[in-house]
Amino acid sequence: MNAGYVQVLDRHRIALRVWERGAGETLSCGTGACAALVAGIVRKLIVSPVQVQTRGGALTITWAGGDNAVIMKGPAETVFDGTLET
């Protein structure tokens, strides 16, 4: 089970923290950020576009409502590199 914390900072900015079972707090979660945006807009707490502040950096997310796509923009970087031996 995933858990999270969302704080509305103003009509175009929210802060998001996400915890994942077995991993603890994550630096960022694109799916969670998009879900938080949709929930906030549906509840009329925020207005698109929204800057989502996560521990891993800021994401900009837009949604025109209804069946329209939720669009997420932001930086991506490698946070782990490893090798799996089978």
C-alpha cells in the first residue's frame, strides 16, 4: 500500500510526499503527482497548471478536465545504477 501527503500551497502549487511499502519515502512519484492534481482540481482546491514540489524536484502538471490527458513535465535523472546477476 502506498501512502502520501499533499499540501496545497496556493491555487497553482502543491507539495507532495509519497511513501511506498518496502521502500519508504520516495524522492518523487509521477503517478502520485498526477493523481494529486486531478483530485485537487475535482475538489476545486487548485487550478491547472500546477507545480508539484517533491523531495526530488518540481514537476509541472496540466489537465483540462474530463477525458483529456494529464500532462506531466519535469526533469529526470538517474538515482541508482546496478547490475543484476542471475
